[in-house]
Amino acid sequence: MADESDDPGTVQRRRDKGATGTRRKRRGRSKALAVTAWAAASVVLAGGIGLGYVYFKLNGNINGVDINAALGTDRPDDVDNGSMDILVLGSDSRDGANSKYGGAGQEGARSDTAMVVHVYEGHKKASVVSIPRDTLVTRPACTTEAGTRDPGGPHHMFNESYSVGGPACAVKTVEKMSGIRMDHYLEVDFTGFKKLIDELGGVDVTTEKAISDPDSHLNLAAGTHTLDGEQALGLVRTRHAVGDGGDLGRIQLQQAFIKALLDQIKDVGVFTSPKKLYDLADTATRTVTTDSELDDVKSLIGFANSLKGIESNDMKMVTLPVTYDPNDPNRVLPLEPQGKQVWAALRADRPIPASATKGSAGDKGEAGTVVSSK
């Protein structure tokens, strides 16, 4: 049977909808992105006759990767119990418009943000597990995007999986860690994230103290702010100005921002303005990458509709249980017993027990209390 590591052609990227071969499609799930997907599809449904051009234009915007073809049968079983698991990645590519984010000499792309979203049966509640990018994991063998085989092995940073083999390798790594098959994949890069936030009209947050981080281009006084795309990107990237200056504090900021976005998204009012709706749909379909099962407007609207009932209070957000590496304070190691509890709970479609995060460095510190949607 085909395996991702045996077939480099399956990971070839395609943007042109008319091209032959596999197309690169990525997918995952923050509710903000779900709403933008829903908006993209609703443009077509609301328009009726005469919007055929819009449909095909939006369809042509979507970029994706065929994860199923890339990984073949070397995956966990596909359990059909009504739940859904989605890998959401934020890519820190320094290409093109993203080149101003990061230091000199930084090339290629890595998974700067990674979240496994488990939507429970009935699609009314969800659990989100953030995976620190600096986690040392055993990376499986993957096909690189140059078509060669990388053998993987222990003690690799988690975000290197994306660098080595793109979305397919990232999904394969998460599936090997968790024993859970990812139903979908979604990715947004720096520039796409900014555009989505700007099209949504910004996000209201309250900072309990001033945040100043020149590395992430963020300077906020204490108080309430409506963050534009640039500021929102700075907030979810900042690490030196909050907490211990590491990736774990940044994850807490990302989780707080997502909850603020969820609290606000229902009040955006995009459906009152056809132009705003179209602009949002156009931006969403241009800037997210999905797996091949979500690479058209019809599929996106079905996906988004299945998630739109989940509010911030219905979402439990945790960080994969980790401890700092005693040999390198800039790296973290998974806490195996606690991690097994997390993944076992999600495989059984059950809530993550409090004992699973006890003793973890991931959910400690002040960073999670610095930002709120108040």
C-alpha cells in the first residue's frame, strides 16, 4: 500500500485548479476560520442566479494538499463516532510578504502554532490541545518536499516536521504522537492571519498590563483595545514581553486571543453587507490552506456549519503536558503519563481530565491572565 514516505509526488504543491496531480490543501479549525469559511460559501448560496462567477472564483482561490493520498494506510484507524479531529497550523514562512517577520537568514516555513481541535459528538463542545513548537518528539520518517526520504528519529523539535515534509509530515507526526487520525487540516500564514482579522473588523481585547515586544512589533498599553491584523499577529507571536519569555507563555496568549475572537465573532455582522461578505469570503479562501476534502466552497460551508454552534465557553483549551528539558531550557519534553491521558480521553470522545495537566509547565504562569475579552 502507498505510504507518505514512499511517494514524493503526493506532496507536490498545486495552486492551479486546472493542474494535474495532487493539489496542496490544508485544513484545521479555529472558529474564526470556520466562520470565514462559512461566509465564503454563504456568498454563493445567498446570491442565487448570476453568482456563478463568484462561486468559481472563490473555488479557484482555495489551496490544498491531499493528506490521505500522501499518508496512505500508515495512519490510525478512522473511527466514526460522530466526533472530529482537526490539526490547525499557523505557518511562520518568511517568504514574500512574510519576510519582515523574523531575523536575517531565516528561510522556509515552520509550524509556529499547532493545535489539535477535537470536536465532540453532537458538535456542541470542543477540546483544543496546543502543541508547543519547541517540544522534543520522535519524528516519523517523512518524504521531504524535495522528494527525498528523511528517516526522522527521537529528539526532534515538533515544528521541524513541517519544515521537513510540509503538511503531510506535520499530520503524520501528530498522529504518531496521539494515536488519533486527523480528519482535517487547516493552515494560515502570517499575512493571511492579518488579512482575516482586518476583514473581520479587528478583535476587542483587554490587556491587564502593558505589553511591549519589539521582536513581534507589539506595543500595547494596559486597557481595552480593538486589535487590527498587525497588532493581533504581534499578540499571538509575542513571547519576550509576557510570562517567562518562552513558547509556553505565548501559547497562553494565543488561547486567550482565540477565546476573545470567539466571543466577538457572532457580532461581526458580515451578512448585513454583501460587499463585506464577499471581501471576507475572498480573503478567507485566499489565505487558508485545507486538506483535499475541504478544497471547494460547498465542502467548506458544510464544515463551517458543523462548527458554528461552538462558543468560547464550550471550548476547553489546554497545552500538551510538558516539562522543561533539563539539558536545554529552550526545549520542552512531553510528560508521557499525562500526555497519554489527554490523547486517550480524546480517542474515547471524553473530556480531558484535570489530572492530565497536573504538574505540566504548559498551563502555569501569568500569561494566560494578561489578555481577556472583557
